[in-house]
Amino acid sequence: MEKNARVYVAGHRGLVGSALIRTLEKEGYTNILSATHCELDLINQQAVADFFAKEQPEYVFLAAAKVGGILANSNYPADFIYENLMMETNIIHHSWKAGAKKLLFLGSSCIYPQMAEQPIKEESLLTGPLEPTNDAYALAKIAGIKMCQSYNKQYGTKYISVMPTNLYGPNDNFDLATSHVLPALIRKVHEAKVNGDQAVTVWGTGRAVREFLYVDDLADACLFLMENYDDSKIVNIGTGVGISIKSLAENIRDITGYRGKIIFDRSKPDGTPVKINDVSFLDSLGWSAKVDLNEGLKKVYSWYRENELHKK
């Protein structure tokens, strides 16, 4: 991409979008387009059509999405499937109508079958049943992948799709009702420390294994792929290394300085037993993650204390 190219980041205030903005600015891109929800409702087809006709972006990072953890996905499946389908459909279609040179669609490792062989290869897509607690979200993301591939096939576009693992970092969602496990644990453990609580309760058995990627690493990988990859094959992004939720909770306890117990509520679901991305394909393209999990946890806990606590 030319440094003065018109680059649109959809979802620029979110966890991924804000990291993309940081990375693009750091790399010297000078013509970055964005719009708040008040300025542009991505669910509104005509509003998106008007935006693309006016702004004519040359490159599009589709990071806008409705996301959440097990609780949110279980309680609001209609919201997750409708909003994600509408956003991606509008943006992908109008990127094509406006003649965008390239688009990068951000999916999720949640798209893969619940019992996919570990670590999960890109070829596992649509080979088995989805995890039932987030199937609405997963189906919406799969539709986005297929839409990118279909436009490539029919119109010769260069729309690529990436599947990041579990993400964390600055601008994460720390709302206990809608957040993913890592930010939820940071908030829970920090509040238990401040309140002098004797224990923190965590959903599930603690045995579930997850992989976590610092979001600035993801942004760096996305920029690398936007500049170096054109194929329709989806690309996993991650570290390739997993950690149990029990160990994650203990690491967060150590980083926050909390001295209480971690108790697991076995009546609550674990979700997928193990979920780790096979990142050998991305490695072969020449990119690998740089931020170690403990280093990343320290960074995000510092950000949480500096940016979130004043909101309470």
C-alpha cells in the first residue's frame, strides 16, 4: 500500500480497529479513514453506500463486529447473527462497488468446528458442528469469508480473510456481562484485590485451553498480509501456544498482586475444550507473533488501571 493511499478502518474504536489505527500511523500511513457509529451506521445499507461513494477508499480493513463471550453469545444470538451479517455484507459489497483495491476481513477462530483437531488448521472450516454457545456469531463470520471468496471468484477482487485467535489489549471490553474471558478475569481479580475479597469465582472447570494474542501483534499481521498476500485461502493468526483458563487466572492473580483464591464454578460451561490455531501457514509466509503472554498481560493490566478505573 502507498503511504498516502485512502485506507478505511471499519470499527476503528474497537479492540482490533484501534490497534490497526495505531499500527498504520506508526508505519507512516497518512490518509486513514474512519467514522464513528453516530457518523455511520454500518447496519444501514444506504448509509454505507453513501459513505463508500463519497470517500472512495482504496484499502479496507473490516474490523467492525459485534463480539462477546459465552454469556453474551448465549443470551443474544439474534443480535450477533443479524448485526454481523449486515455489517460485513454492506462493507464487502460496497467496497466492490467503489472499486477498492483490496479488503481484509477479520473473522475469528470461533468459526471452526467445536471438536476440530488441535491445533486447528484452516482446512478444518465446515468439517463438523460448531460450538453451540456461539454458533450464530460463527455462522455470520463464515458467511463473510464465503462472501469474500465469492467476490474474488466472480469479480476478480483481492479480498482476504484472517482468523485471529482470542485477542486482548488496549480498548478491550471489560464489561463482565459481555466481555471475553481474559478482560473479565482482569477486572474480577482487580476488583477482588481492591475490595479485599477472599476468593474470585471463574466460570467452568478451569481445564479449557485457549490461545491469546496481543492485539497489536494482530494489527501487525494484518498489515503484513494486506501488503504480501492475495489468495482466497483463509489465514489463521495467533501464537500457536495454549494456556489453561486455570493457569491464565493464576497468572493474572500474580500480575495484579491479588492474594485470594481462584474458585471454579463447574456448573457453568467451558465452551470448546481446546482451541489453538495452527499458524504454520502464516509462519511460512514470513510472520510470527512477538509479544509474550505475560508481557502482554502486564501491558493490558497497566492500560486497564490507567483508562478504565476512572469510568467506575
